[in-house]
Amino acid sequence: MKFLVVDDSPTMRRIVINALKSFGIEDIVEAEDGQDALSKLQTHKIDFVITDWNMPNMSGLDLTKAIRASEQWKNLPILMVTTRGLKEDIIQALQAKVNNYIVKPFTPQVLKEKITAILKAGEK
Amino acid sequence: MKDMDIKGLIKKAEELRALFILGQRVVPFLEELFAFVGEIQPLLEEINTSIQENLSKMPNLSKQLSKVTEATELATNEILDIVDGVFYKLDILSSTLKEFESSQLGLKDFFEDFNKLVGKFNNGSFSIDDLKLNLSSLQAKSKDILSVETKINSMKEMIDNIRNDSSSIMLALQVQDITSQQIAAVNHLLNTVQTRLNSLISKFQSGDITKVATVQEQTTNVTELHRVIAFDPDAVESLIDNAARQDEIDKLFEQQTIEDTSSSKEPDNKTAQSTETLDSEEKISQDDIDKLFNQNS
């Protein structure tokens, strides 16, 4: 299973990747913003996207909308990991059809729970 | 009339004439001055408003920077505490390992004694006396073997503890992303203030003021950050009540999932309709979530 980690902060990408590796997930691709993520989606067979919201060039929300609008990737699991925790933000994320949402800072345990929950829901 | 009086009158008249001539010369200057004051008044008002506006941003900037300092200090201390704990646990692990090594030596002795007995048994020199002689020693050494399991379990527990500590460090390190967003927000505000002040200064056309504007531009430019950072202006707020916020978000997502799977209506329209009544600036509460989803049902 190949994961795409999208965040403009190299520190955050490293933290997420470290956590994924501790869960035994080794096949990981990185992208530094939404645009970069879209190009990585075209060149790699991605199974799961973990994205930040606030990023230059293309935000995580716009990336989600672009993915959902695409016939090829519309069912791709997307987990949003962000500092944004206002009601308005959550509603926007729900409307954009993000599968789940984590507010930073998060524990690796929470990340694992969300990934597992999304994958389980996808199996149904 | 006397000659003197006439001369005096003429002198006064000449003085009056000179005064009128001066007046004629001064009036255009005064008119110009009035016009200048009239023109500069809105500009001064604009400067006043701008200064007030920018000054009002300053406490917010310093508050945000103060929060950044507080957050980094907290995270650094948290990491240092965890590292102290890790060192302590490593010391325990190291001493347990030493005990384990001595237990292993006991295990080696046990098998050596045991093998000697087996050897005697195989070559026919084995006697009950040999068994009696070695039995108590073998029993004592077998206690070391039994303690190995306890030591392994204790080391496993300690390794799990250190793993949890590493997770806590990862959690604390996320403050770097959060504070960098906050600093980017402050930088953005400083840029806005500078742009506003520069545009005001550039309205003055006087040579001296133009010079000042140029100097200002050269010396007060807000430095760009080392990379473009898209920011959440309230990023540091995410450190407050993080667990409670996550809990409420989880409930919202769970209910949305139930709603999606149990209803055949269009979920996008439903969410959009139900969100109209919500105040977007509020933090999420369970009541709001219920309201949101009751409208959908």
C-alpha cells in the first residue's frame, strides 16, 4: 500500500513518515503542496493520501476537491492533518469529502487509529 | 496745516502703501498656504488613521510572538523532561541487561554441570551420590534461569516505555510547524504595515520626503522567510484543548459517516443547507453537531 504525505513543512512530513514507518508502512511518497501532490498522483499508484490544509500554490482543501472531481481518484482515501479546528473549517472539509480529520499536534496513536478507521470503512 | 504735518502724513501714506504692496505680495502666498493646508488635511487624517490602525495591530503581533515563545519553551521543556526519563529508563535497562548477563553465566554453569552428569551417565561412571552432590547446585542455578523470563519481560516493558516517549517527543516537535505558521502570520502582518506606511510616504512629493521614503524602503523591508509558508493565523490556538477539539471533530465525522451510509439524499446539499445556520467562528460543541445533523434527518 502506497501512501502520499503532503505538507509544506519538511518537519511535519518527517514526523508523519516516521510515524507511518513505525506502523510498518514503508512505501511512502512525499509532496510539498497540492500541485506537487497532483503530479505525484499521476506518476505513482497512490492508495492513501495524508494532507495538510495550509500550503502554498494549492491548499489541502483544493487538493481534496481536485481528487474528488477526478474520475480516476475520486474514491482515494484522504486524511486531513491540520492546525485548523474551527467549525467552519470542519464543515468545509466535510463538504469537500475528506475521509477523516486530525488537528495538530497529534500522537502517532491517533494517526494509526484514523488510518485504520478509513481503511476499514473502505472495506465495507 | 503745517509743513511738518503734511510731511508726516505723506510718510504715513507711503508706509501704508508699502504695507498694501506687501499685502498684495503676501496674499497669493497665504492663499497658497491655505490651499496647501486644505490639501494636506485629508492626508494627515489618513496618516493618523493609518498609524492608529497599524498601532492596533502591534499588540496582536506581540501577543502572537509571545504565544510562539511560550509554545516553544513548553515544547522544549517537555522534550527535555522526556529525554531525562529516557536516560533514566536506559540506565535501568542497562543494569537489567547486566543482571541478565550474569543470569546467562549461571545458565552456562548449569548446563556445564548438567552435561558433566550426562557424560558420567553415558560412560557408566554415574552414581546416585554424584546426582545428590550436584542436585542442590543445579536447583540454585535453575533459579537464575527462571529469573531470566522476568528480566526479559521487564526489558520489554522498558522498551515499550521508551517507544511511548519517542511518540511524545514526536508530538512535542510538531510545535515547530505550528509556531512557524504563527511567525509567518506575524511576518505577513508586518509586511502589510510596511506596505501601508510606504504608500503613505510616497504620497509626499517633496524631495526630502522622497529621500526619507527611499531610506525607509531600504532599511525597513520585512525579511522574507526562508521558504513560503502558508499559514493559519490562529495556529498556536491548536495547542489549547487539542484533545477536546479532536474529540468533537471525531464525533462530527462519525455522524457524517452514519448520515452518508443511512441516507439516499444528496449529502453535499444537505451539509450545505444545514451549515447555513451555524456561526463559523465558534468552536465545535456537541450541541452544534447535533443541530447540524438533526437538520439533515
